[in-house]
Amino acid sequence: MIPTRQIGPIITAPPLSAAQRKMHGRAVVPGSEALRKVELFDTRGTINRYQKVITSGNSSFKFLRMARVLLDPAVPSYEAIEVNLPPDAEAIFYVNRGKANIESSNASHTLGMGDLVYAGIGDRILVSAPEGICDVSEYRAVHCHTRYPTVLVRHADIEGTPLAADVGAKRPMSKRTVYKLVDQNIQACRLLFGDTFMGQRGGVGSYPPHFHGPDGPSGLGSEAKEEIYHFRCTSDIEGDTPYVLQNCARPPEKVNTYVHVFDEQAINVTPNYHDTIAPPSVDFMFVWCLGAFTENVRDWSAIVTRPGYEDEW
């Protein structure tokens, strides 16, 4: 099992609108002059603000949304952040770093890095910082119609269980642990969620290339899922700008296409094959959030592996 660890410092931004957080990644499709456009998002938090990152207005997501809460009780503007979920939205509140107090309609918990609360549709959530800066991401799925219980998931309770999947034994550079924090252990309408930690710098994540979008000759239709990746990257070269290369080829393209993704950026990987390559100096982790196209059809293994790569798992 690859242990969890904090990667990169807290990076803040001034208040940004959802439109300002939308970024446009571009990569040249091999063998042509065509540009592949990719949806990227600036995820940096703003001190003592609830900031929408991914919305229906700045993305092509049908179901998934993302927001960021960054609280510092030492700053005079500090106050707890209240989030009232609509009657058709469920959400995950995941602690990126620090400690957060998360109060729901039925309980209050103090969470550490990697812990989360799954909140059922229509719940009221209050986020506060019990000591020092806390950094929380909200991942939301909309168009949900069943209310499931609000539940605490501690990262430590997943570690060492079958929900902590060690992957990449065949290719050492792809060795990683995929922590499935919200899977069949939690009742939910659409959401699946977890984080992935790499075994080495210069690692290759999400390998082999795979796909679970709805469209095209490999589309999964009603079993399809949308997906957000949120990256944290750091380099051991002083002054270096860390990044990863994210595959954005699409079935049935035969050659992979890669776009740069930098620290504190999120990407919509839904339409593409996905695997992630880091330069030798870069360590990275990422949080992933899946949204099922069909409510309660949440089989994490329903994917299409790039033809020829089936034995690479």
C-alpha cells in the first residue's frame, strides 16, 4: 500500500467567478494539425470563501459540480461556511489538508486530511476550522432522486481493506494505491469518489489507458460515468513548475494525445482515454470523482480498456 502524504503547499487565489476558473487546454493530435480542446479548471481556494469551480455554466458536465472552501480562523473575515444542498443534489466534502469541522443535519465530526462526509440530497452542511487553516473540496452530483444517509468516511478506515487497491505491479513506474473512499461501502445515487497516491516520482497514473464515457464506438451508454481529476503536483527541482501530462485521446484513436495539467488544476476526463504521465522530478496525487449517468448504476469496474492493453492492469 502506498501511504498518503501531503503534496504541495496551500495555494490561494483572489475571488474568481466560475467563468474565470474555466481554462482551455489544447494538445496537437498526433499525425495531424488538429487541436484537441480539453476542459481545465483553476481549483485554487480563496481564504474564507466558498468558491464554485465547476458548474453547469462553465463546463459540459451533465451531473458533476465542484467547489472549494478554504478557511483561516486567523483572518478577520473568518466565519463558518454553510452549504444548503438542493433537493436533487448529493455531495462529498473532502478534506485536502488541515482539520475541518463538518456538521450535518444529524451529526458533527472533526475530519483530518483525506477524510470526507457524504451528504445526502437536501442536507445542510456547516464547515468550520477548529484549528488553523482547513482546505475542503465539495464534489456534487445533481439530478438525484433518492435521499441516502449522510455518512462519515475516514481515510484510515479504508486503508488496508479491499477498497485500497494496489495497482501497477506489471509496470513499476505505474505502481500506486487507489483508495476507493465512496464505493459500494456507501449508498449514493451517482457519486463514486477516491484519491490515488503514486509509488514514485515520475510515475504513470491511471494506467493502462481506459475510458468510461457515454459516446462513440466504445461508449458505455447507460453504464457511463463522468469524471473529474483534481491534481496536486510538486517538483524536487527548485524553481521548477510541476505538471503532469494527461491523455486526451478518444476511442478509436490509435495514438495517445497528451495535454499539460498543472498543480491545482482539475480536468474533465469524461470524453477521453485517461492515463497520466509525470516528468522524472515530479511527484503527484489526484482526487477523482465519478458521476454515474444512471442513478444507482455505480459499478466502478465498468470501463473500456484501450485495445491491446487489457493485460497491463
